[in-house]
Amino acid sequence: MVASSLKEAPLGLRSRLVISVIGLATFILIGWSGLLAYKGVETLRGEAKSRTAEVLRVLSVPSEIALAERRIDSLDAILSGAQRSNPDLRWIAVLDSEGRVLAHSEAEQYGRRDDTEFTRLALESGGYVGKSVDVDGEPRLLAAMPVSTTSEVGSIRWGTVMSSFSMAGVETGVRRLQVNLALASILMLGVMAGSLWLLLSRQVIKPLSSLNAAAQAIREGDLSARIEPPPGGVDALDELHLLRGVFNEMARQVEGQTSILEGRVARRTAELEAANSELARINQRLSRAVARLADIAKTDGLTGLLNHRSFQEKLSLELQRCLRQEHPLSIIMIDVDHFKSYNDMHGHPAGDFVLKEVARIFRENLREVDVVARYGGEEFAIVLLDTPKGAAGLVAEKLRLAVQEHDFPHAADSQPGGRLTASIGVSSFPDDGLSPAELVEHADQSLYEAKRRGRNRVVLAGEILSMLRK
């Protein structure tokens, strides 16, 4: 019956006034704020794109000169300078007409062919192009501009400069603008609400404040809070009085249910804590196992050196760096002489000991930056970084002598000359090849030439080439 009376009661004047004034003001403020926000956002983003275009335009001038004079190596310095002077520049690259990276602020991208939709658009465009993207949650602006020379006889396009600019600062400005407009709108609404507050405080605000205080108390954990009726009595059909009764009844039900739930939550929390503790221990063991497996996949289990696959990967990576920076690089291939007969005569444990000792000798006589690997069986491979052939030959001779002078068990009884020895072949970049396969092949040929000449010696790849020419 109470609900029926409330439904039939006419809407009060104060309710109509509040709804009409606040609704109209809100509609006007939303439209006004939205228009200002749209204009401001377009201005901020347009300025960011203009700055990006100017950066690329300035950068295209030295890039044009470098490409025209075929000084590709100077592009790295140009890109590095541009990135240092533009904190929002995440990466920058110069591409040729087919989308292949000629220079990149991220060295690992060098030589890669970029075939994305934006790259194709940039290569086909005759001017600045830009595209907004999201990279791992960060707003970015992909931008590109042709590097070309225009003269009276025509235009020559040397390449395309591409970049990725962070728009985080711009988006922060956009959000700040939107927040400021929202705050201004809220302030204006607050002024109007304050005026209504003075008019309606006794009839509406005070009862609502009591309701809010009780709700806040319940939210903070005081489930015994209730709304007390105002002094002087209330109208039985007053909406706030009916709300007060509904709220108090709800609070009583929540208080009863909460005590039951708290017991269940406490038990469940204890179970979850125990499960989380066990899961943490399992994850820790799993992480150690994964790290161990990764190490096993890269290294030779007997000697602890890099294995064949890791050696090939490292050689390919270092050769790419040498090609780009025009630095020398040398490969040494080493084979332990008469190892099979030693292994057959003294057994596998003795042979394994020899291989581990040879690996230790190599590590002790090489630099930390040099790459040492067990290539297979009794054969070892070494990459000497930034080392020309002459210096590599001296290193190889040093290693040969170190093996020869080491006292290996049983060597005096079973090896020719009473010593374990090694045959060594050396090849170098760029003299003997420009690819990993060529360098390994020439070093291997030199190794077998050393064996053919009687073992226990070093042969450089250049010596074989000289013999072939004769």
C-alpha cells in the first residue's frame, strides 16, 4: 500500500526544479565542453604532426647528401644525432626504394626488408605521410618522408626516411585539456548546485546528508549505522522517509549476511595463501630448470664451450657487424692430431679428459671477447673479433705451442714424438670470404693442408690460394 501511494503521489516542485535546471545546464555544458575539447585536441595533434614533419624534413637533407655520395655508413651517426635531439623519437630508419633498411637506430634492424602496409604507402608517396598506431599501450605516430633531390631536369628519389614518434606527451596534453574542461564544467554546475542548495537544504540536502553519512559508515565497516528520522516527525508519503526505511532494512540484512561471509572468506583466504605459497615454490624450481635447459642448448656438455649451432649463430651475427663497420674478423679451425688412436688405446674417459684440457688451454690463452666452440668430435673452432689474418696466425701458433707443451696423460707412451699436438687452419674476413660458409670452408681447407704437411702446424688460407695460383 505504501508503494502504491508513492507511485500515485505527484512529482514535487523541488524535484521538477532540480531536474529541469540541472538537466538544461548539463546539456549546455556538455555541448560547450565537447566543442572546446574537439578544437583543442585537433590543435594539439595537428601541432605534433607538424613538428614530426619538420623533424623528418630537416633530417632528409643530410640523409640525401649521404645517399647521393653513397656514404651509407654515415647514416648511423645522422640517425643517432636525430634520436638524441628528439626525446620522443622512438626509432628512425632510412629505407631504399624496395623497403630494405639501409640504416636504423636499432642496429638489429639493419638489412631487414620492411613490407608493412604503411611502408608500402610511404614508398609510393611523394610527400609526408603519417599514421597513428598503438605500440604496447603507447600511442605512436608513424611518419615517413621521401629523401629526394629536385632540380630543373627532374627529381631523383634516393630513399625514404621513416620514424616512430611517441605521442604520449601529446595524449597527456589532450587528457589534461579534457580534465580542465571537465573541471570547469563541474565548477559551473557546482555554482548552480550551490544556489539550489541554499534553497532546498532543509527539505532535501539534510536528509540526503544523513543518508550519505550512514552509507559511508557502512562502507567503512560500521554495519550498525542507521538513518535516524529528523526531529519534528515526517510525512508518511515523503519519498526520503520511504527511502530511509528501505535503507535501514537493507543495512540490517547486509549486517547479518556479512558476518556469515566473513567466516567463509577467512577460510578461503587461508586455503589460497597455502596454494599460492606452493605455486611460488613450483615457479621458482621451474625457472631454474628453464635457465638450465637454455644453457644446455647453447653449450657443449663435455667442454662447456659453445656448441656447433651456437658457433654458427655467433659467427653470422659478428660477420654482419664486421660487414657494416668494415672491421676484420678471423676464424681458427683446430683438430687434435691422432686423437682417435689415443682414444681407442686409452679409452673414452681419457679422451674426454684430453678434450676438456684442450678447451681449458684455449680459454686461458684467448681474450674474453673471442668465441670458442667445440665444432665436433676433436675439432674446435674459434672466432677472433677485430683481428686480421697476420695477428690471427700468431694467436694460432700460440695455441699450437700451448697444446704441444702441455703434459697430457699417456701421451709420452702412445703419441708420435711423445706429445699431443694440434693442426690448425686460419681464414679471415674479408680476404678469404664474405660469408660464414666461405670462411669456415677456407679455414677447414687450411686445417687439412696442415695435416697433409705432417700435422702440428698452422696454415693460413692465403698460403693455399697462393699455391693454387701457381
